[in-house]
Amino acid sequence: MSSPSANADIGILAQQPRLNDDGSPTLLEGPEIMTSRRDVYESISTEYGTPHWGNCCYADIADGSTVSPALPSTVGLRISGVGNVPLPILGHQANKIKSMSTTNGGPVFEIDADEIKIQNPQWEASLEKLVETVAYKLGVLPSYLSAELDKLLYVEKGGHIERGSDDEDVLGSLFIQLPSKFKGGEMTVYNVNSSFKFPLGAGGDATYSCFFACHFSDCEYAFASLSSGSRVLLRYSLLYNEAGGFPTASQINESVSTLKWSLSGLPPVDRMIVYPLKKEYRVHDLLNTGINGLSRVHRKKAEALKAAGRDWELLIVTAKMVHTHHYRGGCSDNSSIIDIFDEAGICVSNEMKWLKDAVDFESFVNEGMMLGVDNEYECISNWGTCTSCTGGYYEDTKKTYVATFLVSYDPSFDTELKCLGGCEGVAGVCKTIVDTRDYTLLDRLIKVIEAKEKSKFDIQSCQILLQMLTESRLLSLGRVNLVNKIISGLSSSHEPNEALYDTILDAVDKFGHEELRDAIQKLFGDARRKEGRDVSVFLSRMDFALKLNKRIKDSPSYLEDAIIDLARHGNKNSVSDSGAVVKTIMGMIASHNDTNLLPIIEAILGFLHTVTIGVKSVKFKFLLNRALLLEGLLSSNKFGSLEVPLMDFAADFIEGLEKVYLYTPLTKLKGNDDLFVQAILFTMDFGTQSVWNKLGCWAIRTQELFSAFIGAIMNVRGHGLLRDVLNKCLIQYSITAVYTSISDWTVRNNVNDPQILPTPSFHVQKILAIYPNVVRTGDKVKRLPLHYATAASNASFEVVMEVFEAYKDGASICDPVTGLLPFQLAASNGNVEASFSLLLANPNLVFGGSQVSEKKRKRSTGEA
């Protein structure tokens, strides 16, 4: 196992003071920051420490309600010459006791041990358990410690014991207070310059329960006067059977002082220690037993933490960790808390929910609170032995560990510690700050935010704190510093939304941009906040920059930086909500009508062209929203022709259309979706012949798709677009080609009739059926469908003749692009059969075709 000093979280070694509202530094609150968790682990580690950690004295009730064992409340006390003595003691028996006392008068009377007998048979066994607890509390070995009864003390009203010490030949003394009814009489133990006071149940529990107090022999003790009632004490000498002598309070002080110093010197955000026990204690080991259920070695560690941190809380936590070794390389850990017990063994998992997030079982690299991983193959040594292992060749190997830990924390800094749970814990504190306007608590919170990477503001927390400060009437350097720290404290995993950006703008209006420049630049410059983020993140930044530019005189580079960051860091594998992106852009155009947005639009359109979305249905929706954006931009008449983005879109659209399942576009076409047809129009206007070829090939994949395709075009855009689609996309294809589904084009006249295979030109027939005059209609360059058919090198003979039969006069009209007649175009493109058939149908074309074609061309409509 690696040494604690090598792997433990070193904590925060220093902190900077916050400035007051007038700009002066505040004094640091709490202990001076001098130590780290490394110091704690080194102090408590067996390799570095001594075997004696404990208290110079200790006192507690002995009724089983605490970690101390119970002594029988029915003691069965018998005193020679007195008889059985019921407790609390009665008046007539008190007189007998006083008469048997070895002391001469006074309100404190003593009876020698020889005259005393405890008749309850459970007393000795209970006393042995109590002595074991005393050993742990004093930090000595239980196997060496025993107790020998010295005397009984009976104290009446006004009775007290002066400050003094006992026999130095023993380790110390143990006082057991039998059930007594009294007030006053506080016990005080003195150790060098320290004193410890124990009321021992005066005026309350002492009537029905036993109490005990113990101390080392080199400590002094005293009992104050009883103000009423009486008490009965049994004094035992604590004997220590070790050859090398017995420990003393001074030795215990020296042993625990280093641990106490390292705990007391921890900064507020580090005042929690997680100590691994390297084994699992089951629920039945801990329930209602707590630290009494721990092994001797682990109990000593627990008592050491309790002795060093007197006001700290001690918990026993059982946790699970799954260590995964990925077969492709690397490893990862996933840890979670199962149960939380207090030191008495009461399950407090529900009450201490915040602890489940605050305790970090990862290595020191992640600012954990304990020791770390030895290497990626061997699991964390703090977790003991593996409880289960799964996986094998070509699979991730998962090892599960369950172990128990001691968790000690300072409850006076629970606010800071709850923030260690991350943004959720911080959010709860922020709400309290805003509700109470507690700036002292805000100061404490800011220190946590600055010290711990995991503890940061979420969007809502950041916003409500900024609103609180901007709404305040006070305008000071201290408030400016707070605003800067709050903006800088936003978690890198949270990007500001519009509401937070607007709140930051309000802060700029109040405190000035120059005062907040560094925090805003840090916000924009954080690489973790930019890498792989959605395009919407950068759009929000651009919108914020545009609003900020209207408020300030200088021209900061926020807008230019956001444009550059989009290209460099934007997520090119997905767009979370392309519809929202379109809405945001159009909103920016409306809001910043007087600003030149062309650089933003060019950057956005260029970026969208680079996005590659794997999910087919999402990609199709993304493409349609791009068409919506282009349509809106063109309608605004602010950004020119957008020719390059439209050409990019045409290529991207057909590529996406080829990959999407047919059901989605088929549904859109059957619904006469305007946006889908608009995308087709963009493709026709700005695509290349390669793009058009792909669109035509896609459209004739099935008869159902084709019918919906031409029907939507006719219903939404009319004849012009359908003519262009026929000329550029469809006329060069045949239904019987390998890229179509012949079975989907096969027809029957009746159910029982045999199937009739489609003709190669069946798709052209369907267009002629809904738009007969298309063959007579020229496009923008006066070309007819027959010109396109004969000019296409891959157009089939059947398609050419289908178009010719629909408008035979077209054969005598020269192509306005090449000046050739259709039969000449067909011949020049290798379609000899079509060329011969066209010539055979009108042999005069060889001789006088030019005059005839001129007349026919004049009769053509030329409809665009």
C-alpha cells in the first residue's frame, strides 16, 4: 500500500482574505490554516503514530444509551453493619453509613472496600465491559487494564472534595456514581493548563442510572459542593499490567497533540476525514453497537479521532465501489454509500443524505478525502478484498468492493461540507443566503467555491446571488469583488442561459464593464466550457456579446471570440434542438435589426454544413430546419443571395435523404409538407447534376414514394418545379433499373390477374398523367423535356420515346443550348436507337428541319 503522504489529498494550505465593502481586507475567521489532510493521515497512521491516542479523562452515563456499556441500575449494594442499601439512599441508612465511616465527621464519608459487597450477579461482567471502554477512552490497551475497588464515598449536602491527586503507583482512578439524587457537585479534572467539567447527571438522570468518570493519576480532580441531596461513589484504582510501565496523561497529550493540531488546523472546506478500515462490517455488526462493534485496532482509530476532535462528529459508513478495467484500455471507479451509522450504532442514512454526495472516495487527483488508487489493474487498497468479479476476454472487467470507513467531521462547518456534494449542495446554501441576506454566509460559501473544483454554482444559484447584489443599494469595491467571484464560480458544466446572461448585463449596468471584464473574459475563455458544446451555446454567447456591445464604449472581442470558438470547439456530431437554433437566429435578427449580423450568419451556416448527425430521423429533421433557416434568411433580404450556403445545403440534403428510412420523408410528402418541398426547391435551384441524379434515383425507389413525391410538388409548388424535377432528376432513369424496387412498381388489373411488370418509362407516364402539357413547356433556358431526354447519355430508349409520343412536334425543335435537333442529341450521346426512331418518324428533318424547328419553337410556351 502506498504511503498516505504520497496519495492523500493535501487540502488547501492557504486562503486569501475577502475584502470588506470599503476594500479593506477582512480578518480570517476560525483557526489559522496551517495543516492538510495529509498531516491528519500521517498522525493517525500506525506507521507514523504511537499506540496511545486518547483522553486524559472521560465521563459518561452508564445506562446503555450511549456508546458506554450499561451498569445495572439495581446495584445490590450491601455494607457491613448497614445491610442492604437501596438507591438512591434513604435517610436512616445514611446515618448508619456515617457511623461506619472511617473518616471523622464532615459531609464526605468513606467506607473501605472490605466492608462493601455488590450482590447483583451481572455487576462484574458489566464492570469488565466498562473498564474496556475506559481503556479505549484513555487510549490504553484494554487487555492490560483492570479495576480494583478502593472505597465507597458518601457525600451529603455541602460535601465536596478538594483538588488533589491519587496514588501515583496506579494508572489512574475510576469513579462510579451509583444512583443518587442531588444537585451541584460538579466534578473537574485538571491536566496541565486544561480543565474538564462533568456534571454526572446532577438533578436529573443520576437518580435512576449509574455514571462514571475516569482520569490518569498525573491529573488532579475535585468535586464541587452538593447544593442538595446526596451521592454515593465507588472509587476504583486503575491497574495497568505492562512490563514497561503504564502511560500517563502527559504521554497521551503528547501522542494526541499532533493529531489534534492537524485536525484543528484544517481549513473549513477540509474539515472532514474519511479513514479506511479496509474491511466490511455488516449491518448486524454495527446496528445499535456502533464503535463497540469495531475490532480493537479500529476502535482505537475511532477513539483517536474522537479524542483529537472533541467537538467533531464520528460516523461509520459502509460503501460500495465498482472498479472497471476496460478491455480497450483504461479504468474507472463508481462508488456509493450504502449505510451511515452514528457512533452509537443508530442508522442515520436518511438524516445524513448530504454526506452521500459530500464524501469523495476517489483518488487525491480529484480532491478526494482519503488514499488513492495503487494502479489501474489493482483496485484501491482501502477497499480490502474483492467481493465479486465479472467480465472476461473482450469484455470490461468489473470488480466490486464493499468496505467500512470512519468519517469524522466538524459540524460547526457543516455548511462548507454540504457544499462538497457539488452544485446541488451549493444551491441549498445559496437559497438560504438570498432568503436571509446573510453576507457572512456568502463569504463562507465563496471560500468553498474558490477552494474546491467540485463545489460550484449552478445557473440558478449564480443568477439569484447576482440579482441579490444588483438589487442592493450598496455600491462598493467589496460588492464588485463578490460579483466577480460569483460569475467566476459558475460550474464549467453549466453554461449561462438567457436569464443569467441578462442578469450579468444588469450587473454590468450597475457596476460597470471594466470592473467585471476579467470575470466575463474568464467565463468566455474557459476551455472546458467550450469544447464539444452545442451550437446553441455559442449562439447565446453571440447574443450576449451583441447586447453587451450596445452598453459599452469600447469594443471587446466577445463576439469575434464566440464566432471563432464555434468553428474550433462546437459539437459537429449533433445539434440538440435544431428548431430552437432557427428560432434563436431569427430572434437575434429581429432584436438586433440595426447591427450587421452577416459574420454571425456566415459562421452559423458554415458550421451547420460541417455537422454530421448519426441518428437518421434526427438528421432529417435537422436538414428540414436548415431549409427553414435559409428560407427565413432569404426572406429578410439582409444577407444577399446566400449562394454558397444554399449549394452546401443541396449537397447535404440529398446525402441525408439517401440515408434516412423512407417512412419519415414519405409521411412528410403525403402531408404536403411545405418545408420538405422548399428543401427540394433549394436542391433544384442550387444543386449540381450529381445532386439531381441522386434525388431522382431516390424518388423512384418505390411507386408509393414517387406518387407522394410528385403529388406534394404539384400541390405545394405547382407545374414549374415538377417540370424541373422531370427534366433534371427523372428523365434519365428507368423504372426497371437496378436501383429501383421492381416489386413496388408491379401492378395488377385485378386481384386474381397475373402481375404486370412496369415499363421503363412508367414514372414519366405518371407525371404526364397529372401534367400533360409538361412536354410542351420550356424551362428558363427554353429547353423542352425531349431535349433533356435526348441529351442524357443514360436515358433509356423507352423514356425518350414516351416523351416524343406525348409531343411529336418537339422532335423538330432545336435545343437552345446546343443548337441540335433531338435526333442529333440522341445520336451524339450514344442513344442510336432513339435517334433512328426520331428520324424515322420525320425524315424531312434531314433536309428542312431547321425551318420547321423554328416554326415549332415559336409555338412552344416557354413557361418558366
